[in-house]
Amino acid sequence: DVVMTQTPPSLSVAIGQSVSISCKSSQSLVYSDGKTYLHWLLQSSGRSPKRLIYQVSNLDSGVPDRFSGTGSQKDFTLKISRVEAKDLGVYYCAQTTHFPYTFGAGTKLELK
Amino acid sequence: EVQLQESGPGLVKPSQSLSLTCSVTGYSITSNYWGWIRKFPGNKMEWMGYISYSGSTSYNPSLKSRISITRDTSKNQFFLQLNSVTTEDTATYYCARRPGDYWGQGVMVTVSS
């Protein structure tokens, strides 16, 4: 299985700060069609996961451009600029290139 | 709008089978891929398997022969069956459209005698 190493496990942030989360995969996530199926999701307290970014850098509908995703092959980063209170929760990276699909262990973003 | 809703018992006894239903509205399950994901106590997430638009299935090898995903296209529902459950299967179970753009609200299942 592809191991997704996500760091840090937690982040304490002040409103308005910017933060970055790293996700590294044990194999390249480039699929045979040339696309990279690495996604970022947020699970807020008491809610189901919500996908924010798909295929490395594409924002889902309604996701503010304070969120951005970068990376390639095996190394990916989620950046959140000007953190707002509604951004708090657990962030996951997930890959759907290789089955079984796998998730990172999560990064809990909380207020300082 | 695509909506998914899980249903099923919240408590299952060890060695019995866990059965869940995912009801989909706003989109036909004869298109795309539909999966089951679970989140264990703590944060660990596991993609269990999926059923395709044609009815073919793929299962996480970690679940070996315990898992089955089926569907009823007339009701636009798909189903999870997990056999021989143990306390290690206690989790919140989600159904979702691959690759995770739509999720159900989740159902917490506890395995306990």
C-alpha cells in the first residue's frame, strides 16, 4: 500500500496566520493517464470530510483561494493563508492513484 | 445536488455481520464510482472498497474476504457487508463518491457484546 506521511500532526495557529501542511507518499502518485490523484480534505468537528483540493492544486467549488495546493510525484503541500476560525479541524491528504486508496494520518489545526 | 445518506445499526455483536446502506439522491449510481470509507477512533481513515458504474467491485486487501459491496440500481442504493466483525471494526462508516467529492454524514458503528 502507498504510505502517506503527513506532517505535522497538529498545528496551533492564530487567526490571520498562514500555515502549511506536508504530505509525502511512498510511491509516485502520477497515474498512467499522466494525472496526479492527490487530494486534500478537511473534517470539521462533528461533520463529514469535505474535499477542498483535488489533483494536487484544483480548488473544489466554493473553496476560498486562501487554500492552495502544490507538489508533484511524491511531495505535496497544502497552504492556508490568513486562517479563519471556520478553517479549524483535521486536514487529510488522500491518494486515489493506487488501490487501495490511502490517507495521511491527519493534521489537527487548532487555535493558539 | 448529490447527496448520500448512510443507514444501518449502530451496534453489532462480535463475530456477526455489519450491514449498511448508502442512499444516493441527485445522481445515478450507474455512473461513476461509489465507495465505503471508515474512520477509526482517533484520526485514522481507511478506504474499504468501491463499486463501479458497471457493478464491478474492488476491495481493500486488508479486509480480505470479509467485505462485500453490492447495489440496487432501482433504488439508487449501494450496500456494505462486513463479516466476522471484531472490536477492531468499531468506527464511523462513510459512503462517498470517488474520488471523495461527495460524502454521507457517516454512521458510527460499535462492535460490542
